[in-house]
Amino acid sequence: MVDAPRSVPEHSGFREWVRPGIGALVLAGIAGLAVVVWVIRWRIASGSSLQDLRHQPAAASSESVTKAIEPPPGMVRIPGGTFWMGIDAEDAWPDERPAHRVTVDPFWIDAYEVTNAQFRRFVEATGYRTTAERAPSVEEILAQSPPGTSPPPAELLVPGALVFTPPEHPVRLDDVGQWWRWTPGANWRHPTGPGSSIEGMDDHPVVLVSWEDAAAYAQWAGKRLPTEAEWECAARGGLEAQPYVWGSDPPGDNRIYANLWQGRFPDQNTLRDGYERTAPVGSFPPNGYGLFDMAGNVWEWCSDWYDRDLYRRRAGRPVVNPQGPSRTYDPTQPYTPLKVQRGGSFLCHDSYCSRYRPSARHGCAPDTGLSHVGFRCAWSPGLAAGSD
């Protein structure tokens, strides 16, 4: 039997990491950022009222409802089996511990993150509008806000999203409002706001997509979102007890394994990897299963609800094909439903966020899309054939 992973390199920066989830900004009540706080609160808090995916894509045609027995193109078969999920490092975050044995059946997963070109085909076929392209309502916001919350200003009730906007000077890393800006008109077509576009970026991962958007795309394509256990099994690429998807060698300015941040976060990016934001999918070497960008580039949605204490509850018992908890739990965000994200992004830097490791976990509201969030899909025999 292989021993459970016990440690990761000391430089990995867990203790310095500040959760990149925007809920932290709301809870901190940062003075002078009223607009950002208002928008963050409603974007995050309204997630559970949208769980029924009311804005579903058009129904599949009669030809596409046949149960598929072969995976769609562009997917890689993961053999499954039993692996160590999580890590027991002393400096790992509590939601990564304890490492425990998990078994998953074989499944298929996209070799690449879903691209702008693929998402465009979905939108053109269905007329789907992402959450960032829809204005929220006051009722929707207040229904999922803390008691006593006042209505937000009417001028904030417009379509838009939170966009990474680097400051011009060093800032404190416990104040995410210094680099996240509410931007009306920002969405997957206009990733940094009105006037920006994705022209020439067909092979980049789609961003500013919520969990709802990702789930709708997956349904249309005859796929699904991977479970958190499937995602980690796939990301490890057959390696056991390794801190990174490529092995044990830590990344650095002269060791480029993925699209991560080089320089001083968040104001100085040296671009040693060649990319300021997203990179075309497949720009860096694949892992042992032939999967690209399982570390960095963009965070990836999983199907599971996020539970900070899930691994502690699993300890000491067999875990086979886990589908995730029945509800979300994170005491730091008690009013916010959270779905799991994995893999880290182009914003990860060890001074702030080393969550590009395969054991690292993060929760985000299912109606929230951000500049560094995308997804890839999974598939199992018996899913309805899709359109992509």
C-alpha cells in the first residue's frame, strides 16, 4: 500500500494564502468599497435561489436523447481506481485534511478546458444568456442576504461581473477589493468589460461563467460536470503522494509548468510564462493522463457542494464514487451556497494563493463568474448524447 501524502514544500505559501473567494470581502466589511461590497454580496448570496437552473438551454432534439455509449470527441478515459484524496501536510488548509482513500469508477473527462469557440456554439444553438448577462432583482438579492440587509442601489442592478484589475502599486493581500472591480457589461464575450472582446481568442478557456452556466453547457453537450473526487483523480494523472500535477518540482520564475503568476502579486506580473491572463488551452505540457491545464490557467467548476469539513467526516470509512455532500457548509460564509472549484488559475502565486495543487479546494457561489473561472466536462456511459 502507498503511504498517504505527508508534506508539501515549505515554500508553498499556505499560511500566507488568503482565500480568493469574494465572500471574504463582504464579511470583512471593507470601508470605502461600498459599491464592490454591494455587488459582491448579491452576486454571491443569490446563488441558492437560482439552483433550479431556470435559464436552461433549449431542449435537445429527438435525435440527441438517445443514451450515448461512446464519449464525445476530445475526451480522455480515466481508469479510476483507489487513490489518496487530500493531503496531510501541517501547513495545508483544514479543508484538505485528512488525506483519505477514495475509489472512483472509470470515467471520461475533457482533455482541455471548454474554450470560447465551444461556448459560442452552445450560445448560438440555444440562445442561452449567462448569469453575468442578466440583471438581478432586489427580491432575489435580499432573499439570500443576512437579516437586516438594506436593498442595494438601483444603479447596481445591471448585468455585469467582477473583473481582475491589477493595482498600480503594492497592496495588502488581505484586501481583495484592491484587485477585484465590479464592471457593468463584463461577461464571457467582453471579459474585461465593454470595449473588450474575445476576438482571436477562440482557443482560450471561456471565463466569467458561473456554475449554472457550466452545468447548462454540459447538459447541452451531453456531458456533466466532474465530481470533486473525479477531478482530483484525473488531475493527479496516476501519480501518488505528489504535491503537483507534474510531480514534486516546485514551480518558479525559471520553472514554468503552468499558467501561474510570476512576479509580485497582484501589481507586478513579469509574464515569464508568456501570458498576462488566460493562455490558449494546451499551452503547457499535459499530466500523466494527457490532460492539459489541470493546474493554473482557470479555476474549474465541479458538481459538488463545497463543505469545508467534509474530509474530517469521511475519515476512517470507505469512500466509493462520492457525489459530494447534500448541502454546503462554510462557517465563514454562512449565507452563501458554495460549489467546489479546483485547479487554481493564472492569478495563483505562492505569496497569496498556492491552490494550483491537486489537493487544494475552494468554494464559490454557483451564480458567480469571475475573470479566472472556467470549467471542463466529464462523461459516463448512459448520458444523453449532446450537441458538441
